[in-house]
Amino acid sequence: MAGVVRNVGAGAIVPGAVNWPYSPGELVADALVHGLGVFLALGGAAAFLVTMAGRIEATDLAAAGVYLVTLVISIAASAAYNVWPVSRTKWVLRRFDHSAIYLLIAGTYTPFMVRMETFAMLAAMWSVSLFGVALKLFRPGQFDRLSILLYLALGWSGVATYERLSLLPPLAVWLIVVGGVVYSLGVVFHLLEHLRYQNVIWHGFVLVAAGIHFVAMWASMQPTA
């Protein structure tokens, strides 16, 4: 499905455009999932900041803030791309949607790695993520299948810090793993392009996994007062 194809109604080849074969029912369901995701992301971010501001170390709050920003950006970018009508604008939004996934992966790891003080690993992860962002922005549609592998590899690269996991609460560690498994299982549906409602199911998995990682992040924060 990915690549450079003729955009519906545009009369011109659009870089990064893909086939968009979803029924009205699928589009409505996907819009509802994304609407719920944006609501929960904004509400969760606000609840965390109000609850934890002044109760945790400034570095932890900043790291959590980075994660929360990438979470909101990623879900909002996905919502904009998936609900926008087929047009040139949609394929531009697709670049931002796919770029935001890299930001979310690195952003999700940021509060955990700051607490574990694995700064070299965190810097490497952000470097790879920013490379992925550049690839998606400036070479849209050219490496979509490879990008899926890179998403998964980057997402599971945190296992390299297993020796430091004891610095995190056990609940947070388990939730990190469970969230990663849910993300990975969701990829199966993302690839089943001919399955009805596969896009909705995929985004449902993403929403559940993101929620699990949000709880893991909150569980990892230790109030100082």
C-alpha cells in the first residue's frame, strides 16, 4: 500500500500517498478511537502535572513532561492524519504522524532512563529517533516497511538497560514490558491491510499500550514529600 501513488482527485503523483480503502463505518470508528485518545492524553497529562508538580524532583518532572508532550503530539498527529479527507494535505499529515511515532518511543523511555541515569542510552535513542523523523519528513513513503522494523527495534532497545531496572519499581517494569507486548501485537493488525476494521483495531492496541506506559511512568515517580 505504501509508496508513491496517484492521489484521489489530485491528478498528480503525491510522495508518500497510499491507498485509503476504508469504509465510512471504519472511518467513523477510527475517528472515535482517536477522539478518545486525544481526550485521555490531554486529561492524563493535566492530571499528572497537577498531582506531581512540587512533589517530585525537577529533573523527573521535566523528563515526564517530555514524555507527555510526545504522547499528546503523537496521538494528535495520528488523529489529524487519519480523519483528514483524502487530499494532498492528508499525505503531508502522514509524514508528521509517522515522524511522531519516533518521538513517542524516545519520549516514553525518557522518564525511565532519567531515573535509571542511563543517559548515554537515552542520547543514542533520541539520535536514532531524530534520524527516523528526518527520514519520514524528507523521504516519505520510501522506507515504510523498514520503518516498522525500526520502530520495533527502537521500542525494544531498552532491554539493553536491564541491569538498571532494579532502580525502578517492579510494577513499572512489568507495565513497561506489557505495554511493549501490546504495541507489538498491534503491529500484526497494522499489517493485515485487507482485514476489515484493521486500522481501528491497530489504533485500539496503540491506545491501550500508551495507557499502560502512562501508568508505568506514573508508578515510577517517587514523590519527595
